Amino acid sequence: MAIQLTSSSLNKRKLMVKRILISLLVVMIGVAAVWSAATLFSTKQEARRALREAKDISLAIKIQTIKADADGTTILDRKRTSGFTKAAEDEIRELAEVSGDIYLVSTQIKSTGNYRFFYETEGVLVDFTRGSDETIAYKVYSHNKTILAND
């Protein structure tokens, strides 16, 4: 017994396969769109978290500077990678509750209160500058792309 397919049944079969392929394509496009949106949202959340931590570091630097001035000491140590003394860096990390790397790039803390530092954590880099008039400028980078900027 051989099964014979008529042209009508072949057309129905082709139509069914075509519908299945179109449905699969629509589902794949939908998944790709959702994945892309979720990745973008996650990246922006990481950037916002890193910026919040950088602002906390800035406040901790200010507190440590005031304490050091009162004690007649300094928080700066250019021989260290971070630019801070070990004790000041530890205290800044504790006050800001951060675990990333802090790099003091430039400072005029004593004379004008200006300073600039980089904060790096989990693939995100924050370039943070505080001016003498308490203005701040920042750029947040992730994988060589600017995510957030205010300058």
C-alpha cells in the first residue's frame, strides 16, 4: 500500500510548514528584542550603581580631608596606585561601602577643593570630577562606551 499525495494535500502541507516557520521567526525576533532591551536596562542599572558609589566616594574623600586637616596630616600618597595613604583609602572604602578600585587622578584638595578620580567596578569605569564650587562632572563607561555623562 503506497501512500499517494495529491497536489491538494501537498499544498496544505507546504502551507502548514510555511506557517510554522513564520511563527518560529516571529518568536525568535520577539526573544531577540526582549533580550536586547533587558541587556540595555541591566547595563544602565550597573552604570547608575557605579555612579552612586562614586558619589559616595566623593563624600568620603571630603570627610577624610576634613579629618586630616583637623589632625594636621594628609590623605595623599602619590607613591601608591590609588593616590591615597593606606589608612585614608581604607577609611574611604569603609565610609563609601565600596569594593572597586579608586584612582586619584588630580587633586587640589588643600587649595581649592578640586579633585578628580576614577572608580572602576565590575566592568564599569566612572570618571568623576568635583570642582571648587561643589559642582560635579562625571562620565560612566562600560566596555569603551559612554553610558551616562554630565559635563
